[in-house]
Amino acid sequence: MPAQYKLVKCTINGKYTETMVDVRASLTDLLRDDYRLTSVKKGCEVGECGACNVIIDHECFNSCIYLAVWADGKSITTLESLMGPNGELSDIQQAFIDEAAVQCGFCTPGFIMSAVEILESGKEYTRDELRKLMSGHLCRCTGYENILNAVEKTMLRRLGKLPS
Amino acid sequence: MYDMKALYEANTVEEAVKLRMEHPEAQIIAGGSDVLIQMREGKRAGKELISIYMIDEMRGVKLDEEEAIRIGSLTSFSHITKDPIIQEYINVLGEAVDMVGGPQIRNIATIGGNTCNGVTSADSASTLFAWDAVIELTGPEGIRRIPISDFYIKAGTVDIKEGELQTAVIIPKNSYEGYKGHYIKYANRNAMDIATTGCSVNVKLSEDKKTIEDIRIAFGVAGPIPMRTKSAELLAKGQPVSKELAEAFGKEILEDINPRDSWRASKDFRKHIAVEMATRCFIESVKLSGGEI
């Protein structure tokens, strides 16, 4: 059977794109191979570890189990979009550094994109709620506590409940 | 890259039915959180897929003209949990599907996929059994509606005929009006785990809140497919609300369930927790309905 392709039109990190994709590709394949967005990690590739997590139309998805052809008409955001115009880090990225929430770093982009969805809701969550909201990620280094600290502190800072 | 032979995409239900007729061997893919994983594991490798994920008319929750709750089969779990109609009338379904996988899984996984997969552990299935849900299938001859208990044939097999696809899950008004329910999932982790056993109960109390007017209970992983335990329902129906009744109701489920030994848990352990789950779900449902226990 000859390879089957489809033209996918979508917005990636704010930029309109048109890509001819092999229908067998996952969204991880599209983002990494066609756009070199290597913050999107290939971890388990079966939707368990969350290393490939990206935001599609304001909701988090594991891009490894999302067909690239489904991206048609959607707006996708990866960790790369958080970088400021002069290469600055965003507040949540800085918090991950300050709280020592990064060790090997492989899970970090996925965790941060879930944190972005949580922070953009503008709501205040309890520690337990944050634990549940971040539960779609595996980290084998940190023991999670520092990651939760980073998300919780950034949430409180954005809500003006903790000095920045 | 997935090892798939070909992908056929449908944008409307009509197109999906046509593709089903043209490619009877092809596997339907909704959100893909079961199908793509099985493909990755080699179980469905090399197969043709019919993607229905882009059919937006199959998304969303609404009340139809008979005030039945109509859940489009492609509605994701997170959207079901957040939906105001679900929260008002059948909140327990929103709670049950909020225990599936993790947040990203709940954004992609669909209620249609969960039921069509035909597995007993599906967190939505026991609650849908307990609500007497109706499954809507659309095929070349039009629409067919069947009770969910008839939809499940055996483990991994559901009643989808040639050319058909599941288009909605419907909870009739007389199933939900006046009822409140509770779901318990027993699993080894709080997230990203499959139910060792799941139990869903809903009750309708008398006006003075002292008598069980009606009660329904269903289990996941208490047999090869989700099941109701009618003996316990009969035992409690029409009885005055009490702690003793809750305990007798819990024990009675042993008359009907038939769990198996698996690497996840033994048959004896499943029976033990099932009794406790039924009792706790009973008590919680009574409390939610305004009764005292």
C-alpha cells in the first residue's frame, strides 16, 4: 500500500502552518520531526507518562496518542511558546528552577504544560486538587513534591497571595 | 508512526456509515486512547482505521424533547464532568469518569469508546448500567436504540452491526428523575490505574425520605461484563432506610457477582471489597437523596 498523506492546516505556537503529514504519524512525530519542537518528548508513547503533553485548544493532550491528522484546524502550544522575546523564562519555568523541581529534565516540559493549563484557569486550587490535576505525569527523579511546590507558589503569586 | 494500513476519515455520521460499509474490516477509532495503544502494542498493528474523531455533531450533552439526557458518543470524559446538565441530574456519572486515567486521558477519551471497547473495568459502564442507559447506534438502515445491558454481549464484544457506529448514550427521564447516586472505584493508585472493582448505586427515596422507593446497583469487574445485581435491588426495594438494610444489601450482592482471579486481585478479595463498596455506595446515595442513616 502506498504511503497516504494529508494536508494539515493548524496553528503551532501562534504561527499558522500547513504540513503534508503521513497519516500514520502521531502529533509528537509532527511536532518533533517537522517543526523541531523537541520539548515534546517521546517517553512511553502509550499515553501514560505525560512527557509528550501539549496544549490543544486550551486543553492538555498526550501528543503521542493523538493522530497528527486530527490537528487540522486546531491551535497547538508547546513549551517553546513560553520563551520571552529575548529568551527569558516564564514565571513557571523559573519556579521549577528555584524549587529544584528539575533533575534529569525529561518530564519537565510535559509537567510545565499541564501547569500552564492550570495557571491559565485563574483559579486557586488546594494542594490535593493540584496533585490530581498534575497526576497524568510520571517523574522518576524528584519525588513530585518540588514540582507541586513550584506550581503552587506560581499559582499563589499570580493570584497576588504570595510576593513575587 | 503507527503501524496502520490505511486511515479513512469521516466528518459526518453519514460519511462514517458509508465508510463502515465500504471497509467492513476496518476498526473504528474515536479518541484512540484504547485503539492506538493496542496498535502500538501490536494487537491491532497493520489494520485499517476509520477515524470518527472529527465528527463534531457527535459531541456534547443536551436534554432532548423527552427530557432524556443525550450524551454524544464522542463527548470526552472531562467535558462530561464539567457539563452543567450532568452535574444537575446525574452527577455520579461525571464523578465516575473523572476517575479514568489522568487529566490528559480524560481530555481525549470518549464515553462512546469506553463502552464500545466492551471491557468490564470501564469506569463509565457500571454507572451507565445503574442508570438503565440506552445506547443509540446509527447504521445504513437508520437509528437503533437498545438497553446498555443488551449492548454488551461478552468480554470485548458489543452489539455493533455491519455499517453501524455508536452515536449517543441516552439516560431516559424516568431513569434519572428523583434519583441520586454514588460511585466507588477501588484501584491500587489514585490516577492512571484500572479499577480492581467498581460499584455504582443510585436510589430514589419516598417523599418522607424514610423508604427506599427504588434502587439500582451495578458493578464493573465483578464478572466478564459490567452487571446489575438484581437480588440486592429486590431485597432493598420498598424497605425502610436503615444501617442494617445497607449491610444486608451489601451482602446480598454475593448472590449475583462472579469475579475472577487475576493478577490485579484475587476472586476472594474482589468479593470482599464488593460487599463493602455496595454498602458504602448505598449509604452515600441515601445521604445524597436527603435521607438519614
